[in-house]
Amino acid sequence: MAITAAQVKELRDTSGAGMMDAKKALTETDGDMEAAIDWLRTKGLAKAAKKSGRTAAEGLVAVKVDGTTGIAVEVNSETDFVGKNADFQKMVSSIADAALGADDLEALKKTEIDGKPVETIVTDAIAKIGENMSVRRMARITGASVVSYVHNAAAEGMGKIGVLVAMSGDNVEFGRQVAMHIAAVNPASLSENDLDPAVVEKEKQVQMDIARESGKPEAVIEKMIVGRMNKFLSEVTLVNQSFVVNPDLTVGQAAKDAGVEITGFVRLEVGEGIEVVKEDFAAEVAKAAKG
């Protein structure tokens, strides 16, 4: 298939690879962006595998804790200005309150606030504020104790990143430190036990391909992979990560020292995984001038 300049640019921005390397990777993988990133990693040409997608949508994430239950809700808007709007913030807060009594996102949309379903309240807000909006995601967590944290807070309990941490103990200060760690580092899972097997297998295959590029015997490669996969797990699983508060300890060891066990976490970031096509500035101005 024909590889476009836009595809090459996107892969260069994502991987940090050179133009010709990016073009070759896309050609070798028939334009598959994910596969092209893996191809570049195999050849040692990708500076970073940024696969989560650009964060482009706006809005707010709100978190609420009621006893042993915590919820996080993402409500999207078209622009950041709306996230600073007092009416929008009030709506997001009320939706979060309603989410404490809802089992999932679909149930939340049907939940009534002052006699109106949430989905109707959002529709009314669209008409009033003049921007498209949606209640995109909801997550719930329970534990002996639940601690919340909001990064880049726009108002009480809401901001760009919302984190919930469930623990077996009641060390709120430590729980908040862990929540801040999660906001900053964004682990893929709590431990290797709940990491997606497909993610592990894919990484193992990439590391195998990288190792084979060295030309070493298969027996040596097998030993290399064990070390590399252990390193991978230490980077993506919360309890095995170096604790940002004290890098000499893993988060799991720090929890043990604090007398608690982390039993789960939730992290929602506004616009995570959503890709928005942006026009260049000149085209945007020309479009606006035409009305």
C-alpha cells in the first residue's frame, strides 16, 4: 500500500525515529502504526514506544469517595475553556455524586438527578453552553479504605487526572503518596498477576526479536529474555515500580513498611486514548474567514 507523508510524520512524532526509518517501518508493516513501532523497536530505532495515543479531548475527571467505595468519572467537552466553566463543573460534580449509586456507565446515564436522567442533563448543557459533551468513562473501586487524588485540579475533586487507591489499612497519608505516584507514572496494572497476558506476550516477542538481531545463540537469548521481561514487569506493574517518594524502595515494599497492602487502583486521564484531527492554523483561519 502507498505510505503517506502524514503517516510517516505521525510515526516519527510517536517513535522519535528518522524519516527514512519511519517510512521503511511503515512499508514493512503495510502501514500498521502499532506494528511499525514494534518493528522500529526490534531494529533499535525507536526512542520511545508511545502507544497510548495522543490526549486531545478536553473536559474533567471527577473523583468521589463514600466510605469504602470510590468512583471516578470522565466528562468530555470540546475545549479546555468549558472545563473552567462553573456550570460545567457543577454538572460534573453532580454526575460524580450520582455515580456512587450506579453500577456502570450505562446505569449512570439513566440515573436521575433532580428528576432528570444524566444523559438528558448533558444534552441540556450542550444546548446551553454550545459545545458537544459526553460522559465517557466511569470506574469504581472498593477496599477497606479508599484514597483519592486529583492532579491539575480545576475545582474540588476534579481535574485532568483522577486517581483512586484501595488499601487494606487506613494510612491516608501513604495512600495519597501512592495515588500521586500513580498519577505521575501511570502503571499498567497492580501486579504481574493482573497484567493483560496479551501485553506480556507481545513484549516478550518484541524482546525476542531484538535479541535475535544480535545474532546470539537461542540458548543465550532465552536467558537474556528472562532478565528483560523482569525489567519490563518492574516498569509497568505498580507494586514492582520504584516508589517516586523513595526510589530505593518498590511501591510494594513501601506499602509493607507502611503497614498496608494496596489492593487496587483506578487512574483516569482526560481524553486518554482519544485522537482528534487538528487542522493547521492557516487552514483554520481560512475556514473561519469563509464562515
